[in-house]
Amino acid sequence: MLPKVFRLKNKAEFQKAYQQGKSVTSPSLVLTYYRRETSGQPKIGFAAARKLGTAVMRNRIKRQMREAVRPHLHKIDPNYNIIFLARMKIKGISVVDMEKNMSGLLQRARLINRDDK
């Protein structure tokens, strides 16, 4: 489970990220991020659209995304709010591939260093 200090749960923060943030995409995920005014821990949110399936399926995908990002928490720039949005192609990939995909997106957005793999 992702510790509370890293969770992005506020609806207003999600909307701010979608409106003001930048995004990086892959076939299975979209990474949206923006720099916030306060420092501290990075806040990370996860989203899955209804077209991915039932609530059980969407929640499972979000749990897998949380576990995939957990090894990288200490490497992420603490001044950012980040949202991972699942796309339809995420259904067929393993958690290991999901982790590689997420770390690649974080590197492309320059939120973690390539040296810290």
C-alpha cells in the first residue's frame, strides 16, 4: 500500500493537474504532472476510466500501478504532483512491464534521474 504522505486524493488537485500540468504518454499509460508551490513528498494519484471494465477491474489496475511505482518513490522529485492514467492497453501487461513503463515515463518527464535506476 502506498503511504498516506504520497497519496493524491483531492479532486481539486486532480483537476489542477489536468488543466495546468504537462503530460507524457505511452501506449498503456498517461503521466500528467505539475510543479506545486509547497515542498515535501511527491503526491501521486492513479486513475482508470470506466471503459477499462468493471469497478473490480479498475481497482485492480490501480492497485497494480501503486505497487509498480512504490520502488521509485524515494527517487521522484518531491516538488511535483503526479497522476498516472491507465489506457486500454494496460489490461494485457504484467506488473513488471507496468513498472518499466512507469519508470520510463518518469524519466521522460525528468522527474527521476536516469542514474538512479
